Amino acid sequence: MNLLFALIASTIVCLISLIGVIGLLIEEKLLKRIIIFLVAFAAGGLIGGAFLHILPESMEFIKDPIQLFLYVILGFVLFFVMEKYLYWHHCHNTKCEIHMFTYLNIAGDILHNFSDGLIMGTIFIVDVKLGIATTIAIVFHEIPHELGNFMVLIYGGFSKLKALFFNFLSSLFAISGTVVGYYFASRVSSFSKVLLPLAAGGFIYIASCDLIPELHKETGLKKSAFIMLTFALGIALMYLLKMIN
């Protein structure tokens, strides 16, 4: 049953890749306004998910706080290495620079989606409610990410249909990652113990190094206030889910 929940969650994340259709239907200026609030909500959700859900759960498996936070730091560093050397490019605006050619961008997205799947497959075997909270955090991060990815492929010369197809194709690796994560977590007891704090470190990295810097680009007082409110709402949602647990 836990595997079924994990597969449903990863399928939902896969379907987010089709959100590129929205980018074709609404005006670019309006899209940019919407995206920045999604980024803020996603950042809050990832921070809240890491500190309020994943880390407390990790403390039940790893009693030594030094060891626990060493795994968190390792997760942070691993995500930094992936972004720096494997060109995992997060784009949250409709206009993006292409740091590498288009197919390498797809390869980076495959790695990103597979790692999301690993996290979901592992967390759902630990606790379904924790898995749901983690999935919500991933979904709100994936909306601006996948929308930006779609725009990168368009900018790189793909037709709209081809961009939508390859974006969806790369997202399917989240399902394979879920199966692999669930398989190892159910057979190797230490797998989930290690991956949980690694995932927390990764979530903290994405929020603090990829998403929050995007929020700092907005300097208007009124818009900045709404961005901070949306960020807080992302954390509040994770707290509410924790209270429900």
C-alpha cells in the first residue's frame, strides 16, 4: 500500500511537467507575476518540509545530532555539486539563459526527477503522512521549475509539442526513482536512515541557493511584502500538516 501511495505521488509530480501548456495560454507579464509567488511558496514549503517533517523523522533513526547534521551537510553539498558540475539548471522566469545545449538540460532534469523519486520512494516507506507532506513541497517546487524548463527548451529551438514531450519524458524518471528508492529502503535498513537527512539538506539547498535568490530580485515594497507573506504561507502549510500528523 505504501508503494502505491508513493507511485501515485510520483505520478502527480510527473504530470506537473505538462504545466508548460499554461505558459502558452497566458500573457508573459502575468506569468512572471504568478511565478515569483509560486517560487516564494515553494521556498517556504521546502524549508518547512526539511525542518518540520524530514529532520524530526530523521532524529528517530539517528540519535547522534552530530552524525545527523553531517548527513544534512552532505546532502547540501551533493546538491551543490550536482548544480555546479552536472549543470542542473533551475530556471524560474519565462526568459532563461541556456548554460549548456538543450539536450544536456534534459539530462540534468532527468537526474533531478530521479532524485525526487528516490526521496519519495524512501519517505513513503517510513511514513505515509510524511510522504504526503514531502510530495506537496516537491509539487510546489516543481511548478516553477517545470514551467521554466519548458521555456528553456522552446528557447533552445524545440517546437512547442517537442518541448512538452521531452519535458514529460524526463519527468517519468521520478517514477523509476520512486521504485528504486522504495526497493532499497525496504531491503536495506540503513538506506532510509541516510537518505532522509540527505533529502533535508537537498531541500534546504534548493530553497536557500536557488529559490530565495530569485525572490531578492524583486525590490518593490508592496510586491516584496506579498512575497514574504507567500513564503511564510509555505512554511505555515508544512506546520499545519505536522499538526495534523
